[in-house]
Amino acid sequence: MKTFRFFIILGLLATVFINCKKDGSNDFEGVRVTVDGDEWVAPTTTGIAQAGLLAIIGTNATGSKSLTISLPDDIEPGTYELEPFGTVDVSFNEGGTTIYSPKSGELVVTEHAGKRIKGTFKFEGEEVFNGDTASFTDGEFNVAYQ
């Protein structure tokens, strides 16, 4: 009888898992962005709140490419304008010598509660040293922080 009950429960669990659909909006955790048409997903993401600021940093394995989002640690859900060196800022660093800062764009905080922040961003970036430009679209972050 125990064996029969085990197989019934196993069959029910299998049915539940097979029929469950994942909600695509909640699957991603970390930081990603599309840069001039090429998606970049940070393999490592860290979030730290300290001295009134919240920093979200996504990096590749060697640290040669990174994306940093900085904002007030008490930021409320809403839409924020991105501008050079603003209160809410995003920067993208390639190789330590190519750093893009937003000329214009927006960051949307969709959720901020319980030491987790989620949102999206997009901006037109300008390289800090030589003025080259790049388009940053479909940016997304979903990060727990300390």
C-alpha cells in the first residue's frame, strides 16, 4: 500500500511540474543589457547599500567588462531620468579604458523592498574619454543586496 501511495504522489508531483509555466518576468536574476544590438549578461552581480547609496555592479569573470548602477538606497519605485553624473546613474566599462555614461535615458524601479531591487533601463551612452556613442537598450536588473 505504501508503494502504491508513493507512486500516486510521485505522479501528481510530475503532473504539477509538467503543467506549471514559468513567468518569464520573474526568472531572471542579475544584470543584463543590450549594447548596440549585442546582449551582455553579467555572470557575477553584487549589490551593496552603504552611506545612503545603493550600488549594483555586474562584472564578467575577468573584471574587464562591468556595468554599475548607483542610486539612493531609499529609492522608491518610479521612473528616473538618466543624465551624466546624476543622482541615479548607470555606467558601462569595457577593458578599463572605455567607459560609457548616459547622455540621456531612463531607469525604472519596478520593485524595491526587503533588500531586493528590480527594474529596467535604457540610455544613449557617451564614452567619457573620446565622445564615441553606444546605444544601451533592454537593460534589466533584479538584485538582492546587503
